[in-house]
Amino acid sequence: MKYLNKVVFINSADKSIKFSEVNLDGNVHFIGTQGVGKSTLLRAILFFYNADKQKLGIPREKKTFDEYYFPFQNSYLIYEVKTENEFFCVLAFKSQGRVAFRFFDSAFDKNFFIDNEGRAFESWDKTREAFGKNIGHTRIIHSYEEYRNILYGNNKGIASEFRKYALIESKQYQNIPRTISNVFLNANLSAEFVKGTIIKSLNEEEIKIDLTTYSQTHLKDFETNLNDIKKWTDKNRSGENQVEKQADNVSTFYSALKYLEKKKAELASQLGWALNNVKEQQPKVSDKYKIEEHKLNKVKTKLSELDSLFDKRKEKVQEQIGKFKSKFDEIKTKRDEYAAMKIDNILERVSKKISLELEKKNLNSEKEILTSKFLEIQQRYEALLKQLENQLKEFENNKQTENNNVQSGFLSFKEALTKQYDLLYDEIRKQHKEELEVANALVKEKDKTITSNKINRSEVKNKRFYEKEINGCNADISNLNLAISKGDNAIQHATEKNKNIQKEWLIEEKGVNEDTKRKIEKQTEIITKLNSIISAIDAKIENSKHSLYGWLNEQVPDWDKTIGKVIDEDNVLYKSGLNPKKISNGDLSFFGISIDTNEIDKKVKTVADLQKEKDDFNNQIIVTQKIIADLNSKSNEELEKLRKRFQPKIKEQKEIIDANKYQSDQNKIKLEEIGVHLTDWKTKAT
């Protein structure tokens, strides 16, 4: 018995699941609050059985199956299937914007898809390397119908390598996925329908033919048809059938012609796009050229201004150098003269003049005392001692005077030096003001240039060379492989598939139109209500000058804090013809009743408030109209998407029988050429 054993999510479920394994080996019951992932898991399981994204029960307003389950290029769903003796897995991944499948002969292993750092592999090449040589895998399966044929064992037209992956073997399996879908989506399902589905899927009997009726209808004109057939079987002497040869040539030439017409249209479209692109880029390039030319002229002007400023400064500096040089010569001459006069000795002697004069005076006084007529030594000693004390005081006074003079001279010198310094600083600052401004401007410009260069350097450092060309080649290879793969089975299913596509297109188009119509009707109702409210506000604003509101504004100060809190806004305040008058009685009353309006919590709406409400409602109308326009635009986009999605398929099915063989040959040739180009780009990139 074969059954689904495990489901694995990698970078899936709207980016919320990085990695998760769910075992299904037995009776499984899902329970939990809203938002824990029950529907996510059920839809993933259902997709394994029906491979139909339109029948998973996903609401229109939510993300599509591809967007939700495969948000990244390295998002995967892996289904592990248990057979009698071994396991195999079905890998679902995104290829060329839609989900595709691969089968591989192994149980699930996390190391096949996730590296040591916990990141999922970005490409199939790394997964294939992880498989090694012992694990086999199939080609990419892009067709969902082909996937269902493999899974349910409809082996007609299926390669033998896929037969081991069938859960059952049945040619009439079509009701089984529908039954499973109805079970998962809780649709009404009777037991008789389930029984009938199982019986039909197991019925492999051939259709019986009634020979009596067959001979009367289908064998009519048999001889004529047989002769026509013989034209395709009779051979000439060389063993060739001339009609078949001519038909082959016609078919080949027609396929070649269709292919060449298609290529011609593609090349014309590419040339037209390139021409339009050049026309679009030409004004931008011209504007950029003018900007760069203006920058160049600006830089040249700056350079000429700097040269002029430098010449002026050079002349001033040379003039100052001449002045200072003459002063230095004068100083040198004076210095030589003073050196010859021994000016240092003269200055030293002059500085001692006061001390020497004082010493002379003291010695003369001492001499007078010593030569006086005092007879007693004690009196002489006392007089001498007193004289010395007086001399000491006089000496101290002189020194103090000298100190004060020196201090005063120092302060005067310091003040003069400070003034001279300030004058020199101001002069230098004025002289270099222009240079400083230019230098600051140049520094800022250089900083911008450095920042720009750092950004460019970072971009170049992180850039992957020839990435666009390599990705383009990979995309082309994938497209060609897809085209070759589809070509093997496309002719058999073309007619039936065309009818199904047209029917599906009509159903989806009708659904889009009805959904859009319902949403627009809701928005139109909102606009109607808002317009009625705006009309009422306009009436109030228009009557405001001739109503009680206008009279109160002119006659009663602060009326909004008194009568305004108890007056009816709709029926009284903005109503005209009330003939309001002031009463001579000065006490603040309302029809003879005095109340404390401070206790009433109400704000009177002014004309400005009404205007603001009107503007708010108008803005809501604009928003609603935009929503309607967006709905129409979205509807048109959806219809256009449907047209782009279904029309090429219809056209493809009509042309596939004639063009398939020639197209496959051309695609194989192209595949080899692109493979060589891809190798060249990879070599250049390394």
C-alpha cells in the first residue's frame, strides 16, 4: 500500500515557516485556535492530490497559492510517500514564476535542502550534489495534468521511469481528485457518489462496439476511403511514398515558415523596444551631459578665480617681504653699532646708578657720624644703628619703587603686545578670509567625492559580474527544456485542453466581473450617503449669515458658551426667518429660566467646523472614488491577466500539432548554443 507519509515546509507559509516537518503516518486529527496553521497544512496536502490551485478553497482577497507557499526562490514543499518496501518524495518548487514538480527516489533528508548554517539551498545544482550518485531524480514536470497522470497511474503517453511513482493505476481517475477536494473543503458529498467514483476509477474494461450499427454507418464509403489511404501506402520503385514525402515536406516547410514568422515578430519587437529605449534615454543623457558641462564650466571659473586670488596674495606677500627685509637690515646695522659700543656693559652700569648713589649717601652719613663730636661710644653706636635702619628703609622703599616701575612697565608692554597681536590676527584673518572660504568649499566638495567613491567602490566590490547574462541563459535553458518536455505530449491533449481552457476562462471572467460589480455597488452607496450629508452641510453654511447663527455672531459675544450649548443646531441655529431680538432685561436667562451652562459638555459647530466636516466628507468621497477606480483598474488588470493567460494557451493549442516537431528540433539546437554561451559567461565571471 502506498500513502502520503510526511509533509515538509521550507521557507513557506507567507515567510512564517523557515522549516517544519509534519508526519501523516496514521490517523491524524488537526485541532487548534484560529491562525495556528490548520488550513495552511490542509491546503498543502490537498495540492498533493489534485494539483489544481483554483480548487484549494483560497478566498480571492487572500494571497494566491504561489505567493503564500512559495514567497522565495528557495521555498519548497516536499511530500514523502511510503510504499511497501521503500520511500520516494515529490518536490514542489517555483520555476519560472509557477509551481513545478520533481520526483526523487529517497526518503526525506534535511541535508538535501539545507546547509550547515541552516539556510535553504538557492539552486537545484546544490540539491543534486547532495543527492550524490545513488539517488535518482526525474526531470522537471511543469504540466499539472502530467503530474496527475503520473500520480494516479494513467500510463498512456508517460515515460516508463515515472510509473513507479503512481499511488494507483487507473485511466479513469479524474473523479478521485475531485472527491478528495470535496472532502477536504467540507462540500456536500454523498456516499453513492464516493462509491461510484471508486468503481469507475477501477473499471478498466474496453468500450463495447455494436457491429451491426457500426457497419451501416462507419463502413459507408469504405472503398473510397481505402483508396485514399492507399495513396499514402503505395511506394515507387525506390521504396518511397511520393505523397507522404510531399506531405512531410509541406509540413516541414509550414512549420519552418511559422517558426520564422514568430522569430521575425520577436526580433521586430526587440528592435522596437530597443529603439523606444534609446529615445527614452536620449533626453536623460542630454540633460546629464548639460549638467556635467555646467559643472566643468563652474570648476574652470573657480580655478580662474583661485589663480587671480593667488596672484594678488603673491604680490602682497612679496611687498611685505621687502618691508621686513629692510627692517631686518636696519636692525642688523644697529646691532653692530651697539656691539661696538659695548651696550650691555653700559646698560648694566646705568641700572646700578640708583644703588650706587644710595650707597654713596649712606657712606657720607656714616662718615659724618664717625667724625662727629660724640664722645661716648654708646651714643655713637645708637646713632649709627638708627642711621642703618633709616638706610634699610630707604633701600627697601627704593627697591619697592623699582619693582612697581618694572611691574607697570611689564603691564604696559603686555597690553601693547596684546593689541599688536589682535591687530595682526585681524589683518591676517581679513587677508585669508577668501582663501579660507574657497578652501572650505573645496573640502566639502572633496568629502562628497570621497563619499560617492566609497559607495561606488562598495557597489563594485559586491557586484556579481555577468549575473544578468548568466541568469538570462539559465532562464532560456529552463524555457527550452520546458518547451521540449511539453512537446512530447502536447498533440494528444490539444483539442480537449482548448475547450477546457475556454470554459475556465469564461468562468473566471464572470467571477471577476460579478465580484467587481458587488464591490462597486457598495462604494456607490457610500458616496450617495456622503453626498446627502454634504448637501445638508452646504445648506447650513449658505444660511449661516441670514440665520440665528449669523445674528448671534454679530450681537451676542461668547454665545457659544451660553445659549449655544442648549440650542438645537439643525432646526434653530442655522434656520432663517426667526427674527431674533435682544431683550432689555439684562439678566442672562433663556425663556425666563437661568441654568449653569458650564455643566453642559457641548461644543457648538461653527461655519469653519462645518466646512472642515464637508472637506472631510469630500476627502472620503475622493478616497471612495479612488477605490472604485482601483476596483475597475484591478478588474481590467485581472481580465487582462486572464486574457494574457488563456489566449496564448488557446493559440498555442491550435498551432501545436503543426509546429511541435520543428519547434522541438530548433529548441534542441538552441539549447546546445545557449549551453555554450552559459559556459563562456561563467568562465568570464570567474
